[in-house]
Amino acid sequence: MRNALMLLLLLPMTGCSWLFHDRSNDYLQAEQQPVIQVPKDVARVNLEPQLPIPAVKNKKPLPEEFSVPRPAPLELEDEEDSQASLKQVSSVDIRTELVADGNGTPILRLNIEFARAWSELGEAIKKTDMRITDLNRSIGTYYVDVKNPDKTQEPGFWAGLFGADPEAVNESYEIKLNRARSGVYIAIHESQDVLAAEASARGLLKRIQDKL
């Protein structure tokens, strides 16, 4: 009785695979069976297989264990070729053109591809008095704050107490980089779906153009 009890306690620890046949791979041994023959006095039923399995010639016995094939090693581009391609792209001189689109919206056209234009635009913004507050490369947008000297606000209590002058108001804009047929173009937005006023947009684009 004691030995039987010990055996029952050990079963969960050792598993039950030695008691029950593992049928998880039985489908590998399956064979195609002949089509069912329906008696003539029964209603006719179309039993043609929709996805027939073709006959396999020279069927080989299945291995007891399946070895996952090792993938081919990844072939990296030669470093010299990569550097040459990068230099070729970077050697293109940037040409800019401040124009208006069909709706009269000021845009700044660049003759370079998106990746380089994104980097060049960021550097150009840093050289101006605009301050980058956020960015999102996936949608090609730089978020910036710009001080408007034509709009001022009174300083805070403590700053006013010590004679501080009125401060220029910060205005927020979105500088969007868009792909075009040849190169890219830059537009200025007040928000995601609202374009900036023409005068403000043209002024900001001119500052960026001067730094590219």
C-alpha cells in the first residue's frame, strides 16, 4: 500500500508521457484514402476534393526528428560601396526655391531626398531664433516656438517688481516636410490641419532658406 502511494505521488513529477502515446505528430503518417462510394439509390453528392493532394513520387521515410534548416547568413553591403553611395547623395548641392503652391500657400522647395532634407532642416532651424520643442520624423514635423517682437506681454509679478521690460510673446508652429515628385517641400502650420498665415509662413521659410 505504501509503495502504491509513493508511485502516485511521483507520477506528476515524472510526467505521463510513458503512460500515454504522444499523437501530436501522427498526422505526418497520414495517407490519402480512396473516395467514398455513394450507393446509386442515394441522392447524388459531389464528393470531388476541392484541394486535391498530388501524388508524391519516391516517397522517403520521415525522419524521427525534424531539424530546422539554418538560414543563409545575411550579406551586408560592402562598407566601401556604402560610403561611396552616401558621399554621392551628400555631394548634391542643395537648391532652394521659395514659391507659392496652387492655393497661394508659401512653400520652400528643396532638390534633395527626404532623409537628408530632414537632417538639413533640423540644423537650419537650430541656426535661427526658433526653438525646437518636439519633433516627429515619421510625419516629417518639427514643432517650434518663435518669439514675435510685435506682440508683447507684461512680465510676471517678481520680474515687474525689479523693472523687467515686457517680453515678446511665444508663438507655436509646426514645420512640415513633405515628399514631392522631385525632392521635398516645406510648409508652415499653426496646427496639424491649419496653415499659418501667409506673412508668417513666408517669414519663417525665408529664415530657414537663409540657413540652408
